[in-house]
Amino acid sequence: MFATFFHELKQAGVPVTLREYLTLMEAMEKDVASRRVEDFYYLSRTVLVKDERNLDKFDRVFGHVFKGLDLVADALNAEIPAEWLKKLTEKYLTAEEKKQIEAMGGLEKLLETLRQRLAEQKGRHQGGKKWIGTAGTSPFGAYGYNPEGVRIGQDTNRNFRAVKVWDKREFRDLAGDVELGTRNIKIALRRLRKFARTGAPDELDLDGTIKGTAHKGYLDILMRPERHNTIKVLLFLDVGGSMDWHVKTTEELFSAAKTEFKHLVHLYFHNCLYEKVWKQNARRWTETTPTWDVLHTYPHDYKVIFVGDAAMSPYEIMAPGGSVEHFNEESGRVWMERVAKTYPSCVWLNPVPEHEWDTTASISMMRQVLGGRMFPLTIEGLDAAMRELGR
């Protein structure tokens, strides 16, 4: 069963290694998780999952391999035989019969009774209203009915009355194709890191202090500068028009970027980049920055990230005077190519779902201008974009 668990994790896309599997087996041999399924769940998750984005995949595989086994109380130490977890039959009760079944006095009473049944019961049981088994009216087991029960060995919820359900996953929003939240964005942005120690020496150098003290024979306290992410980012944000539908996602990205990157410069544009950009939308007509100044102010080692839906008229990209707001002497394509040439590390993040890109001509055109370096604004898309920028 453990080997099946390992292989199914790999098939589900969870990057587990043989070394981690052997570590889990060693922990099981030393009884780290005792005999409680809940303890084994947390142990195996700790050993096998290295990235939070894989927690949902892990939960799905765990629930499938171990058949959704429900052992939820701290004091439940008995081992449930695997054969009890198989579905033997299905029993349907009438509404009148269901009304006659009494609850057992709350969760504490229910779990106490379950402990007693586990201690008393000597074999598998099918049907009935007392023992742990299948297709009965006992509060414990699978494929039966009780108004207040503990589900053991059942793959799906049938009556929505179980007090505890093992299959309930808590990390559903961490899958790779969901829309981002600020916390998830920070996790993805951390792929783009290059640390260096710069500035005033205000952090204790513990290793250096130990070595210096041992060498000199007296306490020699050494300090060092704090490590900072030295990656520098130019963030161009599309605002207005159809981007109004994506304000929340863009705000979350902007918030996370300000936290993760010490050297971050943000500038706004509308639809396509032209000869000027701005830092405050309230003053976009009075306080603008020439794009040429941006290209000559920030060196080529900056990483450039465009954020926008790229939804516009094709003329806004290809033709002089194509802008909907002013007469641009040079096409948007010319300015985009200048940026891409000045900054080799350049990507475009698009909040529009990737499967819809081909339905909009301007998205395909912008993607072509950037040499295919357009990525969807999802966890997996952002992760791929950071890998591209980190090359």
C-alpha cells in the first residue's frame, strides 16, 4: 500500500523522491506515527510535500489510496482491518426507519462508544446496528445510515451526516491553476531571488564570531550586513478599460511584489506602451515620464514585468496614431520592441485565462512581439514567468 501511495503521488505530479519515501518508511518503522491514521497523514505530508502548492494533490491521493479512512479522535488507538473498508452492499432505509434511529448524545459520547466497540469487537461485521462494519445502522462504519456517526472506510459522502470527514481538504485554493491570492503570489515570486549582503553591518555574524573568538582566545563579536534580495524589477501595469475587471488580482500582485522586491519601480500605461508612462493615475495627464527616460535611467539588469489583458484594437499595437487616447507618432509595437531589446529579461502576465488568448487578435500579436513570453496570471503561470526572468 505504501509503494502504491508513493507511485500515485508521482503520477499526480507531486515531486517525491526515493530518499523521502525511505525516510517515511524509517519513521514508520520507529513508530513515529503510532497506529493513528491522522498521525500518519501529518507525518507523510511533512516528509513528502516540499511545496505548499502540492498540498491539495497530496490530499487527493491520500484520500484515494487510503479510502478516506476516518479516525478523528486523539484517543482512538485501535487498528482498523483493511478488509472492513471495502464496500460490501448498500442498504436503503425508509424515511420512517431513519426517524427511528436515535443519535448517541454528541461527539464525546460517540467517540467513547467507538473506543469501546473497537476494544470489544473481534471480527468483521456486515449490517446491524451495533458493531463497526458496512451497510448497517450503526453509528460507525460505511455505506449505512445513522443520524450522528463516524464514517470509516467510505469513499464518498452519502447522507451528509458524518460528524468528521477525513476527505475534507483544507488546501483546495493552492492548486496551480487557480487565481492568485496575495500569499500565493509571494510564494511564486520568491523564485526570483538573488541574495547579497549590502549596507551597514547590523546583523550578528554568528559563525564569524565563533571562529574569531576561538582564534583570539577572547570574545570577538563580528557583525555583517543583512542579506537582501538584489533583484531589481520594473513593473508596468495596464490600467483602465477592460482591466477594470482584473483590479483585485492586479492589486494582489502589486502588493506581493512590493513585499518581495526591495528594488521595485512601478509605472502605469493604458492598453499598450507608448512614448510616456506615469506613476500616479490621478495625475496621468499632468505628470508623466517619457518612456525614453525610463530606458536610459534603469540599467539593463532590471527584470521587466508587464501586467495587462492585452485586449485592444490591433491598430493600437501596429499603427502610428492607433492609440485611443492620443496621437502616437510611433506604433506600440516599436516601443515594446525597444523595451524587450533594452531589458533581455522581460515577460507579460495576463489575467485572461490562457484558453481564451487565441480568440483575441491583440493578445496573439502582443505575445508574438515578446517572443512568446506571455504567461497567465495563475500560480503555475507566475512560477513559469519567474523561471524565465531568472535565466
